[in-house]
Amino acid sequence: MTTAPDATTYRLIDGKQTAEAIKEEIAAEVGQRKAAGQKVPHLAAVLVGHDGGSETYVRNKVLACERVGFGSTLLRYEDDITEAELLAKVEELNQDDRIDGFIVQLPLPKHIDTNKVIEAIRPEKDVDGFHPMNIGRMVAGLPALLPATPSGIVELLRRYELPTDGKHCVVIGRSNIVGTPVSILLAKNLEPGNCTVTLCHSRTQNLAEITRSADILVAALGRPEFVTADMVKPGAVIVDVGTTRVEDATKKSGWALKGDVNFAQVAPLASYITPVPGGVGPMTIAMLLLNTLRAAKGEVYPK
């Protein structure tokens, strides 16, 4: 009979610390490029409107660029920008040789077709890894600019040396940004990888029964504290991708950031678990920087 680990035995997967290590590695390489007279990578971000989460995320990206020695450009627009105007800006960035990679921060206003905008970004500058060309190359096992959050999850498993070979990984959430691509990456014949993956979603029946069979559980559905103790196998590795602002009168800001996992309930059962904040979130920015460096070097799409 399997028993739960003692409440003190779980280990935190520290995404903040791991992201800092990656940034140090990137900064060292940027320093070498500067010393050799090579171009410093430049990342641009397009922010439409004033969504609180997006504002914070983009600000952190700009600070991260400064931290590693990248050039950075932030382009801000009101949420009444037309789709045609935004697409024109995307094309301008496509043609700007000073910009190695750029992102259009999501979500976009409802009157703008998000897929149309993503498809308008040149694949070699798509450092978010959302373009169908990069997704297709990932599926085919070809070099690609990978989606930042899924590749960040895989990198956490790698750096913590957590075994994945033959493990059952259950992913809750099938978004094109996180759930679907992370399920593909972890099923690949890679290291980390070689998982048997079950991808669950809103239509999945007997969800708790499935999640209880997971050696690795990735929660990426955007519902705060959805995963509870009865859904977790003792000793499982828990990766919480959720970042939802929840009203909290005890906080100066008036809100707190909650993950998709009820940490207090689930952590005592887990062998390893990512916290929120400080888990997957910082890794997303670190992998975005890594994609920008790879784009600047022409690693995936030779210049």
C-alpha cells in the first residue's frame, strides 16, 4: 500500500532561482558576443490596452532584457487600435533588422483576430513560439523556437533531474499556449521526455481518477485551486502553471496570485511541487530570452 510522504518531505521546484541561473548563462554569452563585436540581441514587445497581468508581465520582460544585456523596445497601444493597424505594426517589426525577436502580448481585444496576428509574425522572429511553423516543427521533431512556458516546464524537470522516462504525465488544459505543446514535448523521445501523456480538458470524464494515476501532473487550466488532495497520487511531481488574480483584502494590492493547485492540500502529498508565484512564471520569461538569443544567432532559421 502506498502512503503519502511526510508533510516535510516535499521539495519546492524553485523557478525563480532556476530562471536566474539561465539569465546568468545568457548574460555571459551576450558579454562574449559584445567582446567579439557581434550584434547584441534585441527583443521588442507590443502591448495593447491596460490589462493588469499583461502590464506586469511585459514590465518584467523589459527588466529581464536589461538584466542580460539585451536591447529592448516596448510599443504600447490603446485597446481601440484596429486590427489593420496592429498587423501593419507587426509587418514593420518583421522588416526591422534591428529586432531579432518580438512578441505581441496576449490577450488581445476581442475585435482583433489573435490567430491572424500570430500568423503574421515571421517564424524566425516568433520568440513566443506560437506561429504554426514553429508548432509544426516542434511536432515533427525539428529545431524550432519553442513555446516559452512549455519549454520552461521541461527545463525545470531537466535541471531538477526529475525522471520522466516511462512516467505517466497528466496535463489538465489543452490550450495552444501551454497544455497541448507541453503534452507533445513530454511525449517526445527526448531527455526529459518519453512520458506516456494523457491530455485532459473540460470534457474529460472521471478526471480525478485519471489525475490520481499521474507520476507528473501539470495543471494549466486557469482555475484557481482546482486541483485538490483527492486528485493527486502520493509522491507525484506537481507543476502548477496557473496564475489567477484573486481578491484578497489582507494584501496591500487588494489581490493575491493563486495557482491551479490548492497548495496547502496538495504539497504534503507531493515529492516535488512548483509554488505560485515563483514557479513556472519566471521560467517563461527566461525561455523567452533564450529564444531571442537563439533567433539572434540564427540557430533555428539560419540568417
